[in-house]
Amino acid sequence: MSEFLDVHALADNEADASTAKAVEEAMQRNPQLRSEFDSILLIKQTLQGHCKGVHCEETWSACQDRLAQIERSDRVTGFVSKYSWQLCGSFVVLVLFAGLWTRSTNQSRSLDPSQVPTIAGFSPMSSSTADEFGFRKYLSEWQLQGIFRTNVDGRAVWRYDMVDGRGPFQIFVTPNVNHIEGACRREVQGLNCYSWVHKGAQFIVVADRDHAELEQIAQRINGMP
Amino acid sequence: MGIAATKGILAGTMLFRRDAKRDRFERLTEQIFPSLFGTALRLTRDREEASDLAQEAVIRAYEAFERFDGRNFKAWMLRILTNLYINKYRQRKRAGISDSLEDEHTAEPVAPEGTTPDRILFDNLVGAEVEEALGRVPTDFRTAVLLSDVEGLTYEEIAEATNVPIGTVRSRLARGRAILRKELEQYALEQGYIRKEQ
């Protein structure tokens, strides 16, 4: 049995020098071994000659696609793990910037008079300390009944409840507004309102009066020092 | 800044750079892929299964490419493919499907006395017949014969690929070739290339 295996080893170029010599000698003595050797070589030749390459472009293309997917996934994973802190930091900075931008945009935007009836959450303020605009001081002919404050979209809005000889009216003041979007004269839920900008703040006066009377109130306020 | 310069910057960044590892791996694999796929096809004898096996071997090899010792890439790839196939084959064997012969250490002559002279037998064969006969050789023996005679791997490389000692490789080769010759002779008889008395 070993002799046969050595013949195979010789045919496969796997026999060491001494084994090869011994097999060569044995083959000279034994024609059956020589025939075995020739047969092995013929089988090898036949297999090499007949087992041709196989059409495999599709499979190779599929392999390339899968390799590309793996590479992409590796790259993204590598990038994220390498720069995770930077990415988190950038995200935080982005959120902060977006917040600040929204805040600054909202703060400089004027208040739409149609919003006035829907504004809720006014907190009463102490009238002695909260009269920022000096209504009590300069408009003593009007009776100040209350000062309230709230926030609308991050902006402070003051409401002054006033009474004069013609009845009650309300003044809404939004600081840091330089221009008004929309008309100055409006009607909101059956009440007239008049909106204008004065000294960097938006004023809206609302009352059950015609617009001309509301304009007179506005002129009075604009005449304050 | 020109478009070329911008592209250069993008290509230089980590996210857009084509991986050198993949380039090298693809170049090496493309050269030996016909062998790899051919072996897969001759082992599985099913084109779809062979395609899956070859793809899986390529992916496994890519993932383990850092561990390639740089010597014989084809032998390394065939080792991965054969190992994958053997693992699948073992699963099938556990499930009761097996075509291997029990006594694989029994060596027998490839060309026993009184058989058809080799030249008459082999000269009449065509590729499909050889492939057909090879397909009828039991898996373990076919694997050894394929890796040695078709792909040119050494005994040591075949032993590594099939996870058996070199002695087993030698006996599997001898037995596989003997079975293959019998199958070829049987085929030639059936087709009338040779007659019994030849």
C-alpha cells in the first residue's frame, strides 16, 4: 500500500529524494507500478485539460458589490467611532446656534394683532416697579388699572389695562421691534386695534372705539418724553 | 479653488477615500476567482450553491485579509472555501446526507491489471464527461483530487484546507483517483468508446 502512495507522491512532486529514487527503482522492477505511475499522470493531465475555467462574471460582480458595501459600512463606522466626540460637539453647537437664531428672529419680529386675544398666561406685576414705559408717570390723565407680563414665542409682552374718560382700553407692548408686518389698523374679534412702532418697541392699543380715537392714544404715547 | 483640488481634498478625507485594502484584495481575488468558483462548482455541483459558497468565501477572506501571510493567495482562498464547504457538508452529514466512503485509508491501484489501457480510455473523453465522472467521486476524495490535480495545491496545503493529516491526504488522493478512473471507464463503456474486451 505504501508503495502505491509513494508512486502518487512521485507523480505529485511530493516525494523526497530518497523516496523518489526508491520508487524509480521499484518501477523498473515492477511494470505494474510503472503503469500506475503513468495512469496517475494521465489522470492529472486529463483533469487539468478538461476542467476548464467556469463562467463566473456575475458571481464576481456580486462579490464586488458586497465588498463595496462592507467597505462603505467600515468607512462610516470607522469615521463615526474616530470622530464621535467631534460629531457630538458639532451637533450640540448646531442645536445651540439654531436656538439662538430662532430666539433672535422671534425677538425682533413684531407681534401680530390677531394674536392678541389668544395670548394667555399674563402674570400681574407690581405697578410701581413694572411700569417700564412710564405710563403712570407721563400719562397721569389715564388711570392705570394693572400691568401684566407674559412670554409669546420667547418674547416678553406687557399688557397695560387703562381707563380714560371714554372707557377701558388695553395697550400691548413688545420691546425690541423695529418694524411692523401687516396693517396698522385692524379689527380683531369685534374690537379695533391700532399697531405702531415707537422707540424700538411695538405698541398695540385695543379698545371698543374707532381707529381715529386709537390713533389719538398712539399720538399721546408717542408724545411722551 | 478648482474642481480638481476640491476632489483631491474630498478623496483625501477618510469618508471618501477608496480603501487600499479593498483595492489590493480585489486585485488578488480577481486573478484566482475562476479557480475559486470552479472549485466551488465542482464541490457543490450546483451553480447557485457554488455562487453562494464562493461569495461567502470572498467575504470571509476579506474580513480576515490582515491575517493572510502573503505567501500563496490562491491556496489561502481555497483553504477558506474548502473549510466553509466542509462545515456545510458536515451539517448535511449530521442531517443524514453523506456520500463519503467509510474506509478512506484503503489505498487501491489506479490502474489495476486487466483494465482498459489508459490512452484508449482518456483520449476519447470530453470535458463534460470528466466533470460528470468527477462529480460521482465521494466528497472527501473529490476535494483532495480537485485541490491537487486541478488547482495544483501541495499535500501540506490540502491538509490545511481540509483539516486532516498529510497521510490522510495521500490516501484520499490515491483512493479518489482510483474511483475517478473507474467512473471514467464505466462512462466510456456506457457510451461505447471502449468495449469490455479492450
